[in-house]
Amino acid sequence: MRFNTRAIHAGQPPDPSTGAIMTPIYQTSTYVQEAPGKHKGYDYSRTANPTRAALEANLAALEGAAFGLAFASGCGAANTILNLLQKGDHVVAGNDLYGGTYRLFTKVYAKFGLEFTFVDTTRPERIEEACRRETRLLWLESPSNPLLGVTDLAAAARIAHARDVRVCVDNTFATPFLQQPLALGADFVVHSTTKYLGGHSDVVGGAILLNDKEVADRLRFFQNAVGAVPGPQDCWLVLRGTKTLGVRMERHCQNGGRIAQWLAEHPRVARVNYPGLPSHPGHEVARRQMRGFGGMISFELKGTLEQSVRFVTATRLFALAESLGGVESLLEHPASMTHASIPREERLKTGLTDGLIRLSVGIEDVEDLVEDLERGFGAM
Ligand SMILES: *Cc1c(COP(=O)(O)O)cnc(C)c1O
């Protein structure tokens, strides 16, 4: 089955007991057993739930993975990957990461004796230099958040695997419609399903997808032991979202491309970060490993911090909000919002400046979105 067919059907045969075409929301915490230990595969909903199982099978099919695990949030999914590591292990990670991932690494796991080195993974030689004997995991985001840096995933995986280091790719920005990291050599994919997979800004969730059965069993143990599992309503909402992922992403890519081009020619814009622009340093790699360039853009205004704030509060369609990936357009100011947990000196080193604005371009009519951004420029 091809992508859009899998999105609609994988993991979701009609309900055997009623014929319901949509997966029921199995709103139950426990399951009746015929005799102690004798049941139909479900005994308690932290361990397993049929609506969650449908979502896990669906997401695995979309990433071309053998195994899928769903979580209560993207951070819950990332946390569970780190549960695989031991005290003294070392992790190499990109230096332009989702702020919450950076916080999980530095504020939660560092104190349990894991060590982290953050490098510019868009330059593969930096990964090589950062690896040590204790390195167990390489954590990548491509395109990265919020600077839209593109890492050559196949090249990074080759470097890591030569040192017996496992590779995890946060594929939230690209989605499996645009990029499939497991096929490029990654060992794990993590998602915040809150974003494009859910697609309607009405649910928080996460997932891990992988092919290794032994590791999948260990992750399933942690999923149950730690307990950051999504409820059946939330699983159902993500399942509803993935059905339209392909058509939504096509429109996100179209609108994103148009707006990036328009911003690049705007006199009040100093720089546009969008992998679809030929001027983007990762454009060629992105063309090779992605089928489109997505709906995420960041750009730097020419002006003061106050002018940036005026810009982000003047638009009407682009709502000022954290998060991304919904059908509606959002904008935000990373330095004071999503990436406020990263120290200013660290931010500035990577190019995350005070004037940076991030757009999550929705699927509205693009002419309306351009007019709305023009309103922002007018208010500066
Ligand atoms: C939002 C996000 C996360 C965290 O996901 P939550 O669902 O908010 O916990 C991780 N990575 C990326 C790239 C994100 O955008």
C-alpha cells in the first residue's frame, strides 16, 4: 500500500464486533479475564489499549517501521528513548533543538549521570569529532527547530554506526510524508504527534517508531513502567489527523514555499530560513532526503526587539502561539517563547537571535496569509 492509503487504513480494520468503520474509543481502564492471566491481549490500559494499538500500528506503517509506541506527549517519547541509556553514557545532539528536548537533556538527565555534547550536525565532521568511547546515542532534528538546519541523515547515520552509536531522529517538522529517517539509516524516529500528525491543534501526544524487536520490547517495558501513555480519546484524535496528513502536507508545502519566497524578497527581512529556497545551505541535501520542504519558516526582521514584538502582535490570521503543524497559521518569537529555556549566549551562538520569528504556515488561502504578514510589517 502507498502512503495515503496506509494513512487511512493501516491499523484500522473495521471493528470486528460491530462493523463500525471508525476505530472505537475504548474508554476503559481494565479488561475482564476468563481466568487469571487468560485474556484477549489486554489486561490494563497503561500496558495496552485497543485504540492506542490502532494508533501505534498506523504510525509504524507511516514511517515504514516494524514497531510503534504511542506516548502522552513528544517529551514523553523522548524521555523513553533516554531510559535505554545508563549512567556514564554520552549523547551527541544537534545544537538547534526543540527547547523542551534541550531542557529534558540538561535539566533532567544530566543529573543522573548522562553526558551531552551539542554540535552543529549540519556539518557531519562535527558529529565525528564529538563522539567518544562512551557515546551511545546521536540525537538529530532535521529540519531543526527553529533555524530549519538540514542534517544529511544518511551521512550522520554512517558516522554513528561506524562507532556503534544509535541514531534517533526527531521527525516532527518533516513528518513521514516528507521524510522517512529509518530508510535513511536511523534507528529510532520520535514524533510530537501534537504537531502535523494530529494536525488540528487539539491534542498533545508523542510516538517512537523503530525496527529492532529487542529494543522495541525494552521500550515497551519503559512505556508501561514509567506510564506516560496517551488516553484513548487522544489516540483517536491523532488517528483522525493522520488520515489527511498527505493532503495537508501538500498544501503546507505549497503555502510555505510561496511565503518563504515572498519574505526573501521583502525589504524588511534580513534572512529567511527555509530548506526550499535554493540559497539555503541545506537545500541540496533536503532535495535528496525530503519529498517537499514543509510549512515551517523562520526569518529575521531588520529592526529592534520592540519592532519584532509589534510584528507578532499585529497579525490577525497568524495567531501568536507556541506549537505548530495545525491547519491554522501560527507565529511566535522563539527567543522569548519556545526557546526561552536555552541560555541567551547558547542561543546567539547558533543564530537564534532576538529578531527571529518562526512561522507555522497553515493551509488557508495563501493570498490571505501574505496580506496578513503585510499587516505585521506595516505595524513595525
Ligand atoms: C513540540 C515538539 C516536541 C515536544 O513535543 P510535545 O508533544 O510538546 O511534548 C519535540 N520535538 C519537536 C521538534 C517539537 O516541535
